Amino acid sequence: MVQTRIKPHDQQVAERERRAEQTRVFRRNQMFGLLIIAAAIFTYWLIRTKPGWILPAGWWRF
């Protein structure tokens, strides 16, 4: 059975702020994780690709 009691306003505000902070930290960590995955994919692609495809001969004269 769920208890339905009215919480004091200060407690509600504190819980809301704590939840917002937890969400912010979660999103930040999620973004760092996605950046790490993207960097790993890019590094793998860079290693596995032929060097001539990345910097073709004469690219500096463009």
C-alpha cells in the first residue's frame, strides 16, 4: 500500500533540486561516454584506412 502524505514544501524543493542535479550529472557522464565511443570509432577507422585515402598525394598544394 502506498503512503500518500503531503510533504513539507522545503522537503519537496530539496528533492526536486537533488533530482535535477542527479539528472545533470547523468547527462554529463552520458555525453563523455558518447565522446569516448566516437573517439574509439574514429581511431579504429584512422588505423584501418589506407594512408592514401586520408591524405592523398599532393594534398598540401590544394
